[in-house]
Amino acid sequence: MNKNDLSLVEYTQSEILKYISNNNCKLLPKEQELTELLGVSRVVVREALSRLRVLGFIETKRKQGTKVVTPNVFGVLKTIVASGLIDYNSLKDLYQLRLMLEIGMSDFVYANKTDEQMAKLEKIVAEEVMYENEMSHAETDEQKYEIAKKMTDVDIRFHGTLYEMTGNSSLMDFQYLLRHLFTLYVPRIKDDFHNRTLVSHVSLFNMLRNSTPDAFRMGMRLHLKTQFDNMERILENSR
């Protein structure tokens, strides 16, 4: 990419990353050294470093200098979502990413699951069944709403535990995004498409305990079918 195609700060940011890569750098030179090395002002270097710090490429500690660190991809996404500035198309991309991840992670869940995690999942499923029973006996929308909020939390914990089971540390931060995405279609107190889920959490748990990764993958695909089929409607409600 030509220098003229970028702002000076963006160019400097790119050059710093290139310097890190070419020199297998673990500790960056001081600001004045970078200024002389890159031929830009100290203000520009400072802004470029600030951006890299936000993105998680570097961290600065007093008396230790500026260290190069490995960025957490989902950690950056978490910061973006927390800002509240995410637009409709980005939200749609994240929603689709969630569906892709949950359908595709079956083999990793099976390969890394532990007895402790299965016990945790079983407890979550039992809690959900209890709330479903309470919902069926609730008499007012206010009661249903309070139960629905608890069921939403259970829903998030169920799917969040599956992320934990993959053993992939980067997915841990995706749980924050998951909570945000789940709020797009709650509370569920009426008979809408969310109550027509083809495969329940109970069924998914039993598949995970007794079946195969392929069966679980198909079960997850069916479990998420209503979200997949009604994605546009769900996202429209978020506007």
C-alpha cells in the first residue's frame, strides 16, 4: 500500500508493525528513536502507538518500556461492541459469525470436554427445565417477563459453556458478544418462533453425552434454525 494512500498516522502504524515483524521485536524503541527511524513527527508516532495499544499489539509499563504483545482478536471486538457504536451491517456479521462458530465447533467440544464441564452443563439444563415449568404456570406477563430474563441468562450460560469446552481461549471473549446478541430477541414471553426450537438444550446435552460430533453438529444446526431463518427479523428489532 502506497504511503499516499494512507493518512500519515495510518502509514506510521503500518511501518511500526512492519518493523516489529522484520526485527522479531519484543520491545519497541523509544518514541524519539521511532521518530528518527520513520521520518515523522513525535505527535504522529505517539498517535500511531496509541492506536496499536488500543488494538492490543503493544502495552506500555512505567520503567519497562513498550512491549510487543499478541493481540486478542475477540477482545478487540468486545471493545467495539461495548462502545455502542456498532452499525447494522457489523451486527449482522457478528450474528452470522455466532451461528457459524456454534455449528462448526462440535469436534473441538468433543475433543476437549471434561467431566466437570459436563456436570456444569447438566446443572444449567436442569435449571432451564425448572424455569420452563414456572413459565407454563405463570399467570401474568409481568411474571413471565421475570422468568424470561432468568431463562435468557441460562441460555447464555449454556452456549457460553460450549465455548469453554472448545478449549480455545480466544472464544472466551466471544461470550461477551454472545450476551449482546442474545439481548436482541428477549424476553420470550409469547408463542413466537423462538419457542419452536427443533432441538432443545436438553437434547443437545444428551447428544454431547451419548452421541457423536456429527450428530451434535446436526443437532446444533437444528437448534439454531429459527435464529438462522429469522435473522433479518431479529436484527431489525435491534434498530
